[in-house]
Amino acid sequence: MIEHAEEKWININEAAEFFGVKPATIRDWIRKGKDIPAQKIGKAWRFKYSELDAWANQQEGTKRAESK
């Protein structure tokens, strides 16, 4: 039997809370092409939690590498 794990999707407010920023900052990142993994579903932006977490870790790794 194949077990199907359901992916957790979060909204822009939850994404902002995850990063400790305002929702407007998340929208700005999307507009400026910061490559944040976002999907527009209807009129709302949605984010897969696992992709957002991986993106955050990758961004943190990039910042550490640039400071060396």
C-alpha cells in the first residue's frame, strides 16, 4: 500500500508569520522576483510549507556563504 502524505499549504499571513515579517513584505518579495516558492490559487497566494522551509534554509545558506 502506498501511503500518501498530504502537503500542508499556508496562506500569505502564515508565511509572513513564519518569516517574522508583514504580509506586505511577502508580496514585495513575490513582485521583485525573489524566487519565493508561491502559487497563486484564485486571487490568493499560497505556499507549500515544505517548499517555503527549504527556500528559507537555502537563503540562509547563501547568506552564510556570502559573508565568508
